[in-house]
Amino acid sequence: MTRTLILIFGLITAVIHLAIGWGFENPLTTILFLNGLGYLVLLYAYLKPPAFLAGQRNLVRWVFILYTLVTLVGYFVIWGAEGLQSFVGMITKVDEAALIVALWLDKTE
């Protein structure tokens, strides 16, 4: 069940970042697009690890948690309190917080 939640939360935040970043209109949208790609890569590495990551799920889990935390905190560093007024931004931050919790709870190897 936890892995299903990780997949759902990870895909939601990846799609939002990819959609907002699509078009590469400025450096920020490019970063958002690349961030979305990063989520997809980490989802794959965590849920279907390639051979070179065999036995490293715990390491990938911690990298995924830190990546998501940096994304979450980075939003407020860039936008400050103004970021609280964005509906899509807040939905994404709640989703990212839920992803962190799901990753934290999924400690099975």
C-alpha cells in the first residue's frame, strides 16, 4: 500500500512540475521541468531499481526524501510568503509532504 501511495504522490508532483515547466520560457520553468524529470527518475529507481542499484533501495529512499524536501523548502525560499497564495503551489507542497511521509514509512527492503 505504501508503495502505491509513493507512486501516486510522486506522479502527481512530477506531472505538475513538468506541466508548469513545459515550454522553457525562463530559467525557473526550465528548473521546474527538470525537477519533474528528477521525480520520474527517482520514482523509477525506487520502485523498479535497475541492476546497478540492487540492494540500495534504502539509499535511494533517502535521496528521494532529501530531493523532495529540497524541492519543498526551495519553493518557499523562492516565493516566500507569497507562495502561500498559489493554489497549485500549495497542492503540490501538500503532495510533496505526503510523499515524504510515505517514503519515510516504507522502510521495507
